[in-house]
Amino acid sequence: MNTRKYTPFAAAVLLSSGLLLAQGTVPPALQDQKAAPEVTVTGCLIQGSGPTVFLLDNARLTTEDTKIPGKTYVLTGAGEDMDFRKDLSHEVTVTGTIEMKIGAVPPAGQKVAEKDLPKLAAKTVTMLTDKCSAIPR
């Protein structure tokens, strides 16, 4: 096999791939590889700062280990309208993907601002109990 025929072609493919990545244009096949993994977390669904803002508070991957502090996520619907209102103040399990972002670190003793919380794009929400459990923060 004559590799000299293929060397310019391979170089052109590598160069064009590098240019696409440098421009921030990633082909759909590569975008799927970098998609956030789906997670399932359990926490308390509470009202956020506005009528359409909902938070999953004290959220944990496992409810057995109470030594690990719970996290708070801003809930969004993943692709469809989800009615979070019906599960307000309930303990729920949410399956979806987390958009991690680096926000400002609050001063000691203060909460993270709602705008700086990571987002959880909910695909499913399942009510576990009709009130939030008293798992310590």
C-alpha cells in the first residue's frame, strides 16, 4: 500500500477538524460525546425567587449518607413544559443532566446567589413524600 497517496488526505482531515474545533464549531457526532451524563438526585422541591423559578434543595445522589452536604440546583424542564408547582414542598427524585458552572464564591456564612447555582435540566420528577425530610444540611 502506498502511504504517500493518503498522507495529504489525512493531513487535510486533521487540519479541518482542528479548525472546526478552534472556531467552536463541533460536528453533532462529537457534541454527543461531550454531553453531560444523566444523574438522579433526591431533594426538596422549593419555590425560587420568582413564580417560575424552582429549586431542588438539599439534593443528594444517595439519601443514606447524611454526612455529605446536600446541594441546591435551579430546576429547568428538559425540552418540555414540566409542572414543578404540583410537587412544591415535596421530597422528589429528579432525573436529568446538570449544567455545572463556576459561580462566585459567597463570603463565609452566606448562601450562593440563585443566579450562580448549577442548573438541573429535569427529564423526570417523581414525588417520594408529601413533605420534605429533615435531613440536616
